[in-house]
Amino acid sequence: MSEWCRRLCCRIAIAGGCVALVLSAPGLVFGASPLFAEAAARPEPDCSPRLPEGFRVSAASPAAASIEISRAAFGCAHELGLAFADDPGAISAVASQGIEGPLLLLGSGFNAALVSEIERLAPKRIVAAGIDEALLRYTLPAREVEQLPDAEGDDHRPEEASGRPVWIVGDDGLAAPLAAVARQIGVEVVAATGDLRALPPAARDAISGAAVVEVLADLDEDAVWQLDVVRRGTELPGGGLMLFGPDAANPGRRMVAAYGHPSTSALGVLGEQGPEAAADRLLGIAAGYGADGLAVLPAFEVIATVASAFAGADGDYSSETPKDVIRPWIEAAASRGVYVVLDLQPGRSGFLAQAKMYEEFLAMPHVGLALDPEWRLKPHQKHLAQIGTVDAAEINEVSDWLAGIVRRHSLPQKLLVVHQFRHSMITNRGQIDTPLELAVVIHMDGQGSLGAKYSTWNTLTAPDDAARYFWGWKNFYDEDFPTASPPQVLGLSPTPVFVSFQ
């Protein structure tokens, strides 16, 4: 026997009913049975998704995006899902199966990129919905595919989304199907097609609670600071980040306020009791003002600076209320879900100079500002000798400063009220800015007979610029005759979103 034969023996071994050809040589053994045992003992590959840091979707279509995500996150897949990108019921049906692998979407059908990705992943299980079985057999002849009935709607959501990464996309058409794809890798998708502060609560919660937020859309300057507001998650009393919704036609809520000064009952109902009792009283005052379906938000309108008959040490004919007098009302309001409006009667001082005195309060999410031109004097004027007036330019100085506070502190939308009961009180009214950071309300605060007040309302709301603003109405308990009822106020056009009582 040759040296090779002596060193290498060939034999047939029968073991366990299986025939195995075993090649033996010094230090070398090949055999079917040992190899099979080794393969059986080898663990399954780990196909858990691992999304590269900083990954962004660049594909413009949901189908292409699903492949891009799969390639980036999955080295392999034991199972995967298939559905058409424009079939939300099918997407929901597949996503509801809890598949531990990617959900791949079809555009018009199977293309080379999709088939290649399926072959790369080499899944043992494929689950599909809404795809013709003949097409599946033709495209994937070597694979068994489970076909599911469509779900009724795309309402599948993870049980707990808190802390998940969030992708913000700028296209509703991409967001819906991409959301189901991204959930397979633990990512939430939010469509940003308008003001981010107006997103549904679930979307805002996902963004504010996300460990990482990736912006896949080209956001403008406004959307960038709005994202900061959503991320911070500080809401208004009553919830939300917008005071009155997207526009006057869909305001969502109405404020009902008690007006006055904390130290006296002579200037309004607010000062007739302390802050806690005033919050309780507001419940009765606000009754009936949600009859048209709007949510009612109670408010304190606190006179922060009071028009004075005397010049005072600073010569401005305005008495500034110390912050320590106002602070208990702001703190009580925060604990009771009440909004606060600081009202300025500046005399010969400017509105902006007085507003800056209360910046500490205006940096809070539940505090807004009101400007009362009736008490804005020109040099040498005195109160009650004439009705005061202010130009839009001065109001815009205040609104620009106040909007800056909103951005700087990532606050929800803030209220800016401008009182008016005569055209002459505001010159160039149509030039008043309405920045997105603020909800600007023109507040008709005249007193008298109901007929006279209706006439004033119709006059003030008639000009072309009226549609630029939200509108408010004031009720006087003693000076109106009679005081308007909730149905009478809600019957006005445009509908008031701010109703105050003095």
C-alpha cells in the first residue's frame, strides 16, 4: 500500500441509520455526521436591526425608502413583510404581525432592487398582504409567502413610543407608509406639513420624548424654532401649544377672563377676591361660553400698570404695580390651569418700556400681554381729557420683542391683546404684525347699551384688515345695560375668542 494509502484510509461507516463517507488522515477527519452536528450547534445569526448613527433617508418614494432603510439597518432577516406603499390596510395588516425584520414596500410592483434586497436578506418567512398570489409565485418562485387579509385601516401603533428616535419628514404621502417601515427598526415618523406646534398630541409627545430627532425634511426658519417648542414640551393651560388653532375660523378654544387690579375692587371683578377665590368664581363666569363646541380656558386679566391722574415721580401718569403684588396671581393661575394677561395703561410712557418691566412673568408659558391705547398719552396730554391713541409701529415694537421671548424660551404661542373701541385709538391698524409666535386679538372693550356695543363691534370688524386678527369682547357688570348673555356674545360675527368681564 502506498504511503498515501497508509496515511489516508477510506471506509464506509453506518451510524444511526445514516450512511456517511468518512475520510481519515493523521490530524484530519472529514465526515458528514460531524459537520451536521457542528451546523446544528451553530447559533442563528443575529439579525437585529442596527441603524448607523446619523442615517437619513434620501429616497423620495416610500418603496425606495423602505429598501434604503433595510439595507442600512439589517444585515440579514429571518422574516420580512411585503405590501404596496399605497395600500394602508395591507401595511397595517403586515405591521400588526410584529415581524422581526424589515417591511418592504412595493411601488408599481416588484423591481430589481426589491428582489435583490429580498435575496440578500434570505428570510425564512415572508408575510404579505394585498399582493396578487400569482405575482408572488412568479417573482419569488422558491419562497413560501403567507398572505394576510388587509386590515381595516392603518391604525397600528407600538404600545409604547416614548424614547424612540423620531424622523420628521415633510411629505404626508411619504410619512404614512414610511411610518410602518420605520417602526420595524424602532423609529417613529412624523409628517411636518404645517406649523409643528399644531401637530396632534401623539406626534408632539413622540417628538418631545424622543432620544433623538432626525429631520429628513427641508424645514424653514419658522419650523426650526417650532421644533424647539415641541421638543421642550411645555404646554398651555388646558393643553396644546397653540392658543386658538390655525385661524379665526377654527380657533379650538375661547378664553373667558376676569378683569381688574389685585389691590382694589374699584377697577373690576378680579380684585373683589383673592386669586384662589377668583379662579373658583371664573367657573361660574365662564358657564355657557363653550356652547358652540370650543374649549373654555379661564383667565385673569391683571392691570399691571394703572392710568393715573397724577404725573408721579417719573412723570408718566401711570402707576406701575410691584411684581410682588402680581406674583401670587401668576402662581395661583399656574396651579389652577388659568391663563394670565398683564394689561398695560402706560400714560406718557411707551408700551415696550413698561412691558420690559414684567419680562420675568412674560417668559412664563401661561402669561400674555394686553395693550390699552385708551390710556396711551402723547406729550402734554392727561387722562380723561381725550381718548388715547397708539400707532401700529409702536405695537409692532412690542410684538417683535414679545415674539423674541417666545423663541428664546421655546414657549407655546403667547397672547397679545390690543384694546379698541374707536378707530382713532389705533392708527394704521392694518399694519399691525401678526407673528406666528403670538395670537393677536383686537378686543372691543367699549361699554354702554347692547345696541351701541353691537354698532361699535360691526364698525370695528368691517375694515379689510379685520380678518388678520382674532377678536375679543368685554362685558361690564355695572356699565352695560343689559350685560350681554353667552348666546348673544357667541352670536357675533366674527366669533370672539376672548371674552372678559369687568
